[in-house]
Amino acid sequence: MSVSPVVPHHIAIVMDGNGRWATRRFLPRLAGHKQGVDSLRRCARACVQRGVCVLTVFAFSSENWNRPADEVSGLMELLAMALAREVPQLKKDGVRLHFVGERDSLSPKVQNGLAQAEAATADNTSLVLNVCFNYGGRWDIAQAAASLAARGEPITEASLHSAMGLAHVPDPDLVIRTGGEMRISNFLLWQSAYSEFFFSDRLWPDFDESALDEAIDAFSRRERRFGKTSEQILSAHPDPMPG
Ligand code: IPE
Ligand code: IPE
Ligand code: MG
């Protein structure tokens, strides 16, 4: 008997490996980033089909400014182009876009594009797609603490959580990193406290539906204990009887 896997409510992905995908084909790195946009479109659709409610992706880190200037400017252009091209379809597909990250250092054109994409998709309900752009987990914690301090509010776990970039969604159940590296690279430091991690050797442009299903399947076989014992978890949720 095949048992259908437990689908995570919220999946977060470090979309890594675009540069290597391109270099292996003797293409400029930006060609890999373009292919990465196609992979994200496919992944978002697959998440809707599988009943995932929230998808959060890491698109540009606080540290990615340190890359060669032409790659950085290419990524900014690609974001603006992808917004113009993808938003009408995302709107039809019921995807609600949120951008998470520091916006002030982005160009006015990109800032406007982000705000317009969020406004255009604000009523959608099939999938929340959080795009972490100019994002770092340390930035997120520090900006949350700074905004609480500026308002004279006490700093607690709950108040910090509500001042952070992903306050509108529950924490990720599953964090996937493609590209074979086993590190967090300053992604969701606060929110991934109890996430399950899945590392895939596939480069992001090659991460297709079957790779997503493999990650979901692995997730569904994990025992999430949140500090409790296995016995406590099993007595609260005994395995359903077969049949
Ligand atoms: C991830 O792919 C996308 C960004 C960081 C913008 P990379 O560009 O890091 O690809 P690799 O790791 O060099 O292959
Ligand atoms: C993490 O990938 C950031 C994104 C995927 C946007 P990097 O390629 O920047 O991470 P490192 O430098 O290998 O840790
Ligand atoms: Mg990388």
C-alpha cells in the first residue's frame, strides 16, 4: 500500500547552483540565473499542485553584493525583467508575492517593481511566494530588534518574530538547499530553528518536480520532535491503521 506523503505547509529553498549550471555549458553565469527563473516558475506551480501553502526562496543575499559588478547588475536587471514578464501569469495562477529584504539600497526602478508586483497579487490565495532579495538572516534579526527599540517596545521572542520579514507566515517546515553545499549562508537563521533540512546535489536550474517530490517524501519520513521524546510524539499521533 502506498501512503501519500505529508506535504509541508511551508517550504523554503536556497536556490543555489545557477553559476555552475551555466559554467558547465560554457555559458555566462547570467544564463544560469535566467534558467533559475524558469526553475522557480516550475517549482511554484508544482507547490500549488501539491497543496504547499507557502514557498520562500532565497534569490539574492546581503553578501551577494560582493560578486563581480557585472553579475550584480545583471541580477538586478533580471529581477526587473522577471517581474515585468511573470507577474501577469502569477496573478492568474493565484500566487501572492512578497519581497523580503532590505529595499533602500535597490534602485528606484526595482523598488517600484517590487511594490507593484506585491500590490497586483495582494488578493491571491493559492500560494504565498516570498522572494528573499537583498536578504540576510542577520539583517532580519537586527532590523527587527532596531524597529522594536525605536518604538520603545520590549524585545521578546514573540515581538521579534512579529517584526521580522516572515511575520505573515508560519516558520518553514522544510528548508531545501540545492547545489550540493551543506550550509545555511545567512538564510532564515531565526525561522529555521525547527525546520527539517534537505540538501540536494541538483543545481537549481535542474531542480524539477521529481526532485521536489523526493524532498517532500524525505520530509514526510522525518520525526519532528521539537525537543520532546519519540515516545511522546508517537503517543500523541499514533500511526493510522493500514487500510
Ligand atoms: C545561486 O546560484 C543564485 C544566487 C546566489 C544569486 P549561484 O550564482 O550561487 O550559483 P553557483 O553556486 O555559483 O553555482
Ligand atoms: C546563497 O548562495 C544565496 C542564494 C542562493 C541567493 P551563495 O552561492 O551566495 O552561498 P555561498 O556563498 O556558497 O555560501
Ligand atoms: Mg552559490
